[in-house]
Amino acid sequence: MAYTISTWLAIYFVLWWVMLFVTLPFGVRSQHETGGAPPGTDPGAPTISLMGRRLLWTTFLSAVIFGLALLAYQAGYLSIERLSKLMGLPF
């Protein structure tokens, strides 16, 4: 089964968003933890979000996972027939 470039981009796009939500909670310190909550703000709000660093990590991790999945697909480990057989479903 041949995939087009738009299919690969769509898979990477979904993987990138999933990885973004995975990396978001790491290293976040709330205003309550640091002790410097200005009046009128939520104490659970992060003090410094470092979104640029998180976006870089998300892109890097997504590219690595996508590359490994692409290699597994090209080697024949990730095919519909093989995955349905592993799950015990008829194909």
C-alpha cells in the first residue's frame, strides 16, 4: 500500500500534537510552589512556561518516533495484515 506525502504529513501532525500534550507537564513549577503568586492570579498557574523549549522537544521527539515508525513500516513490521493478525482480527 503506497502512502502519499499528505498522508505522512497528517500522521506526523497528529503525532506532533500528541507529543506536545505529553511534554507539557514536565518541568512546570506553579506560582504556589515558587511562593510568588501575584494577587488575583491562580496559584496553579505556571511561573515560566518555556514554550519555545517545549516546542523544540516536541518536534525532536515526534521526528524520532515518526522515523522509527517509518522504518518499521518499510521493513514490513507495521502493516495492516500484521497488526490485525497480532490483535486476532480477521483481515
